[in-house]
Amino acid sequence: MKVKPLGDKLIVQRSEAADRTESGIYLPESAKYKPREGKIMAVGNGNLNRYTCEYLPFTVKKVDRVIFSSYAGTEIKIDGAEYLIMTEDDILGTIDS
């Protein structure tokens, strides 16, 4: 299935949760936290400028690694994989590798 976000929406794949601490202790499922970073999988057209009727481009692009707020986006499942649909306003920054 192929999903294309509309307007100012982005599809982000959340990074995997750590299964061990830095000291090597394995974490049970109940102790794992959901990471607040991920990779942008798809972008919409951008914000619509009401005066010129043109779309304003995003400042992020597909495959960028981003950090987002804790409760950002709506969780969806596509072909068994979990994704988040969010706006660019939910993104706090990008990660350079």
C-alpha cells in the first residue's frame, strides 16, 4: 500500500526503542519508552499560502532524521509497520549524521 500525505502533513517512521541500557541491562517491554526521533518517509505538498494560492515548501525533506515532541502526530499502521502522521510544526529539529 502506498500512502501520500496531504497538505502540510508528513509521514515519519519512529526509531526503534532501545532493548538494553547503556550498561547492558535488558529492558522488559513495559519499561521501554517510545523514542522521539525518526525518519521522514513521505511529505505532502506544503502549507497553502492563501494570498498567492501556492504551496510553501517544507524546511525538511524525505529521509531526514528528525526529533519531534512527545505527543506529536497520529499513529497509523501500514502493512504491519507503524508510522506517525504529523505536521512540520511538531518537529523540533533535524539530526545530522
